[in-house]
Amino acid sequence: MKRVLLSSALLLVSTLTFAQSKVSGTVKDANGEPLIGVSVMEVGTNNGAVTDINGNYTLNVKPGAKLKLSYIGFTSKTIKASGNSQIVLDEDNTALNEVVVVGYGTMRRKDVTSSITTVNAKDLNKGVYTDPAQMLQGKVPGLVVTSSGDPSGSTSMTLRGASSLRTGEAMQPYYVIDGIPGVDISMVAPDDIESIDVLRDASATAIYGSKAANGVIMITTKKGKNNQERVNVSYSGYVGFDHISKTLDMASADDIRGYVKANNLDYAYDYGASTDWQKEVLRTGISHNHNLSINGGSKKTTYMTSLNYNNREGIIKGTDMHRINFRSLVSSKVLKDHLDLSAGLNAMYGKHEGVPMNNEGGSVLDAMNYFNPTTPVRNEDGSWSKGDGSKNYNPLSLIAEDSSEFEWKRMQFIAKATANIVKGLTWNVNYQYSNKQRTYSAYDSHNTQLNGISDYQGRANRSTYQGHDQTFETYINYDATFNKVHKLGLMAGYSWEERVNNDGFGLTVHNFFDDKLGWNQLKYAGTIDGMTAVESGTKETVRNISFYGRLSYSYNSRYMLQATIRRDGSSVFGDGHQWGYFPSVSGAWNVTEEKFMDGLKDALKLSNLKLRVGYGVSGNALGFGAYTAVATYGANGSVSTINGKNYATLVATKLANPDLKWEKTSMLNIGLDYAFFDGRINGSIEYYDKNTKDLIWNYPVSSFVYPYSTIVANVGEISNRGIEFSINAIPVRNQNFTWTTTLNLSHNKNKVKKLTNEKYSTATFTQGDPMVAGVSAYGYTQQIMEGQPLGTFFTYEFAGYDEDGISVYYEHDKATGERNGKTTKSPAFEDRTITGCAQPKLNVGWNNSFSYKNWSASFFFTGVFGNKIYNGLRAHYTAPDFFAGGKNVLKEFITDRPATDTSSNIPSDKFIENGSYVRLQNLSLGYTFRNLDGWLNSLQLYVNANNVFTITSYKGLDPEVNLGGIDPGVDYRWSNYPHTRTIMVGAKINF
């Protein structure tokens, strides 16, 4: 019997062996050149081969087998296996045919005439992020993104340099989410993003008119797809562990005692303990995120819904963030596919728990450094230890006794309709309505140490504000091709927008029996301090209407021309200035389509070489309220008695300016897109010249003539010029291994061209006061000056120490501004001079991704070079006034500064440091299990590290300080939440 079985087995093996056949072939491109390294796989198996230097392959396959051939830069092809195949692979123009989202439509990448960068979801930064904007850091040339480790903090974004003197919303890009303009970015969870398109030049942004001066970021979210065989269910989640990336080298209790003894000082603040306050305040922050998505579709209808929960624990005790995002969208084709209907409902709920982060010592970020290390955490009776003097707070007391909470609620309804009237002609109608509510709650307990509050016996503050906005847009698109070479596109539309904001009130009360209920029952308070304890917003309604259009023409994808125009009207400006025009024009020449390029195309494997030129004008009305241009009055807290009745006394709070109008930004952009070696190397080079005029600022006026001392007016001008370079490459790709790399470089030169005119002028454009101990007046470190960039440091020049060990500074000639060869202990105003600039000379982002079979890995570097930072922490924590008052100092004060130097740390270049750095921003490794049997389709497990290391000479906590606003590069100690180093472990599951 065994002999029979053995014979049968040998017969079966021999049969299978002889059943296989050897096939061979040659793979070439359309020009007849052999392709090396083409992957040749037998379909349905792991059996495969790779073409040799002559493009040849040989493979043993089963009878009737099919072969799949794939090669980077070429379209994959499946053929029937045969003895001697001659295969031609066609060039893959996917990159050129990629659909790019533009304002009120889409366009093939090949036909784009403007500067637009697309970042797909797989290429976005990965990490413990609460703001999708952080995912773009280093990914887009010219886009400078700075953030902190604050779980409830916001991200600063500047595209191609600052173009306003106003802060906040006025300096941020404009967001368009799924075609709906002006949507708050917090409405989108990072896992729901499909791609992000960044409109970088004015010829692309002008279609959004008065809101597009800072660039437009268009987010496309994930949606359901038609003709799905099953419901797609996916889950992604992670757990992250945050640690502070660096702590300050503060003096220990032993350091202070040694310093006091060595210098024979009379020190009355040693309380016998040895406390590391940074360790007491800091913790390992544990975060977790969960996203569940369900989508699918039939021939006519698609649907998508997702639920995201994010919980982020800050590294500062008492700081936490919880957020829930919900998105849903249903789309269907009706009327024989002539009408597409969509409806969506989106919601967000967020809660931010915080600790005091005020100046004047009332910040946990500050107190954990300055509080005396010889002081115990608690006294013997269990109460919090207190510091000597004023504004000297135990940081753990601030965390435990002075708490606050923000709650945010947003709801959005979206409805869309697209009528496919005839071939190429569509009529679109979009409507969105959203409401929002913000509630702030704060409570200072009976045990608070805050000055002016500790006598209140418990103080509670609550306020709530709400608002809503709605947008209606309708536009027609017409696209047609004539004689196969003339492509024409037309778009015309109308928009109406209404925003209602600042509708709310608040109340502050004190004197509670105990702290058990905190802010949750204000009626239990014993005291309210009259009307001064009542806050109220002034409800405002802003309306905007717009008419816009676009014309695009392409001749055989060789010559492209595009022009746009938008006319915006806004209710926030005075008569005669409520309307504005924002035009643009751009053209492109696809050089590779010319016949004279045929030889060069073959030699360099050149697939794209396109020259683009564009010019446009956009505006900046972001941040304007309904009462910006009109006179306003407010209660000053006093009461007037008229006819025996009390009335609030109203005083002027702002002057009217009927000539106020929006800031306008014009930009010239010249770009060159390139792709070599069948697309394996591609990228772009850009030059831009951006000029903004009618900058808005508060200018002083005579209080003898006007009832208020300042007026908001359009006066200034500012310019930005720069060069940007990007390159994407696939150095290696074969059957099992792929390496892709992307490098972005950008340089911007900012200059303030004008600040005053014949009507309005001021000499007080001073910024950046780090509020250093002992410097009560003129503590500013920067000045906005004509001919200089924003972020120009204007300080004294430190000359070292004199023979008595006292700090001295260089004197300057009042007439020339140059040094006169002398030094002084007490410099005058004329001794200030330009000592550096916070604007970087170069921003870099370098990403590398690797895949080997089912393994994936990546690392991502960011870099900033050529900028200066004013180290406000170092200036403050080395101040003799600080140490003399019983507060802690940096160890540098003890080891490097002469004990005889008791002068204050006035603003000087002693504390201006090189802010350049290189950071390994992200490092990741993952493995994907594919083709799993049962209820799992695929499973990816990954580990990810953020902020792995930083190479820098900067002595502060982190060189990534805020580079936006009008005071970039100043490291403030009370509000700059420390950066974190994060390790996260996650999974992505497709069911």
C-alpha cells in the first residue's frame, strides 16, 4: 500500500512539473527602448520575474496563465502568457491627468496655469494632531507652519510671507472644505481627509476675492464610491505617549545654596526643601484617537459616515482636550442621471481643560521655572506653600485651585445639487447652514494664591456666546472640446453669505461657602460686583455677496490661458468702499508638446516641461466685524444719575472711518513644472513677487479734536518676494522594494514699504515685549520700520562686562546711528539699533518613504535656517532682580554671570540667538496584513515617533517659535506651551 501511495505522489509531482511551461518576452517603451526592472508577475500567485538590462524576462508558469507587467512611470498591462512576447508599455500620465481642485471646479494637472500644490492623505504628516493644519508642516513650499504641544492650542500658518499688520484670522489662509467656503477647520477630523490642495498664487486665489490674500487651502474629504459590492467598514486608532522634548536647566536648591555661600550673600529665601518644580508639574501625556468610517454605494447612490473621538492629555498637569467629530454625506443620481443630489450633516463637540497661562507670573508655564526650589510643595499643615513678594505663585496651586474649561459645539448642514443639462454644461447649487456655541467656565477656589483674587472666597466666571452662518452659491460650468484640440472652459457664479457673531453674555461672582460646586451654581455666590461683573457681546451681522467668473482655454494641451474676475460686496465697509474687484490672468506653455522637443524628450525621458506665468489681485477682509468702520461707544463702569434714575455712562471706544476698505494683495508668479525619466523625477520651481497695500493699523489722532485717541485706517504697504523649489523622485523601484523622496525648499524676503502718509503717522510700531523682570518700561524687542522686514529686532548691543563686572552696552552716534567707540551702563534710546531679524532665509522639508513587500517605513526632516530668536525665557530667568526677589534662575546665572552685576536685563542682542534648526519630525514603521480570510480585508500595524531629535544651537526650550503675526521670533515664557516628543502605536483595519 505504501508503495502505491508513493508512486502516486511521484506521478502527481511529475505531472505538475511537466504541466508548467517556460515563457519569455521583451518589454520596451513606445520608442522601442528596452525597459529594465519591469515587474512580471503571474496573476494570482507570488511567481514572478524582473526584466534584465535588455528588457528580457523568462518565467515558468501554469498553462493558460496571465502575466501582469508593472513599471514606474508606465501603465500596468495584463497579457496572456506566451512563448516569446513582445510587449510595449505606454507612458503613465496619471500625474499629469491628476484632477486638481480649483475654485468652483476641477482641472487636469496638465492644464493648470497657476501655482497649486496637492498633498494626498498618504503623504500628510502623521502624529498626535488636534489640528489638520499641522499635517501640512514641511509639505508645501512657502507654507510656514508652527505649532506647540498645547492640546488645545492652534496652529500658525503663513503662506509666502506675512501680508497684514492685523493678527489672528487676518493672517491665516482661507479654508474651503468640499467646495464650501469659510468652514472652520475643526469640523474635519484628520482621518477623514482625502487630499488637500493649496492655492499659492493670486491667479489661483483671486476667484475667492476679498478673503484669499493669505492663500486658500481646499480640503477634500473621503466619500462613498459607486458600484461597491459590499459595505466598506474601516477603523483606525492609536495610543500616543507625549514627553517634554526639553526642560530648562534651572538652578537646583543646592546650586542656590552654593552660590549664596560662595558670594557671601544675605539670602532670606531658603526654606530647607529641595523641589524640582518642572518634575512636579510635568507628566507623560497619554492620548488616544479612534475613527470609525462606513461607506459604500450602488450604481446611483453613494453614502459615507464617520465618527471620530480624540482624547489628548497635555504634558502639563490639568491640560486636556476631548473632541468628537461626526460627518455624513449621501449622494444620489436622479432624473436619468441628469440631476445629482447630496445632503450632509456634520457636527463637532470639543472640550478644552486648561490652567492659568497669564503674564505677570500668573502662568503655570512660567511658575514651574521661577518658583523657588528650596520651597516645599506643601506646608506642614497640608496647605500649598507660597512664594515671597507679589506675583510669586506655587505652580501646583495654580493647577489645582485655578481651573478653566472651554466647550465648543458646532453643527453644519450641507445640501448640493448639480444639474447635468447637456454634455459639458452643469449647473451647481450649494447651501450650507452652521451654528456654533462657545462656553467658558473658570473657578478660583478659596485657596487661590492669585493677587487680587485670593480675598474673594471663591470666584466663578461663566460666559457663553453663539452665532451662525449660512452660505448660498450657484454657478454654471461649461466645458467643451472643438476639433479635438481646442478646449474651452467657462464658469460664472453668484454667492451670498451671512455671518452672525458675538451674541452672548457672561457673569462673574464670588464669596462661596465652599468649592464643591465650583462654577456649576453661580446663584450660591454671595456677591456680584454690580454691572462691572456683567460682560456682554454686541451681536453683529455681516453680509457678503459676490459675482465671479472664469474663462480657460487650452490648445492641444500645449498653450493654456485662464482669466478670472470676482466682484465682492461687503456690509462691513463704509459707503463708496463696499465693493471691490479682484481679477487674475495666467498662462502656460507646455514645452514638451512642441515638435522641436522630440529629440530632447527621448534623450532625457522628459515627460513634462511647462512654463507658467500668472498675475492676480486678492483681498483681505478676514477678521472684520460689522462695527469695524463705524463709531462705537461702551460703558466705562461708572453710573450717571438723571431724574433720580441711574444710567450707565457711555464713552467713545472707537472712531468711525467711512473710508475704510479691505487690504489688497497683488502677486506675480512665474513657475516651471518638470518631469524627467518617465516621471520618476518631477517637481517645480517658482518665483513670486507679492505686494500688499492699504494695510490697516490703529493710528493716533488728537484727543482735542476727536473723542477717542486712535482711528483704524488704511495706510501701509508690505512686500514679499521669494523662490520655491520642489523635487519628487523615485530613486529605486523593483518588484519588492520602492523608495520615494520629496524635497521642498523656500526662501522669502519680507519688507515693510510704507507705514505713514500725510494724514496718519506714528512712531510707536514697537512689538515683542517679553516682560522681563526689572524692565518696567520700553521692554519691547522689535520695531516695525519702513524698509525693514517684520520681526526686525531693535535693541541695545551688549558689550560685555566692565572692570567692576557690570553689564555695559555700546553707545551710538545720534546723527549717524553708528557706534562711537564708547560703552555705557545706562544706554539711551539712540543707542538702540537693528540687531537681527526673525524672518527665516530658508525653510526645508525632506520626506523619504520606503516599502518592502508588506513593510512600510518613512522619515521626515524639517529645517529652518537664517532666523533669529529673542530668548525671552533666558532674559527673564537670568535677571538679577528675579534672584533678589527669591525666585529661581537659570543655572547660567550662577555659573556665567558675575555676582557683582545687578543691572537689569534690558533688551539687547545678548539674548538674540540663532534660531536655525534641523529636526527629525517624523519616523514611522508599519506592516500590513493583506488578503485575510474571513471578516478582515487588511490590517496595518504601525509605530510612529514625532519630534525625534532637533539639531540647534538655540538655548531655549525649542527653536520652533511662532513665525506668524507681527512679532515673530519672540519666545514668550508664559504662553509658549512646551513641544513634546511623541511615541504612538496604531492600527488601521479594513473589514
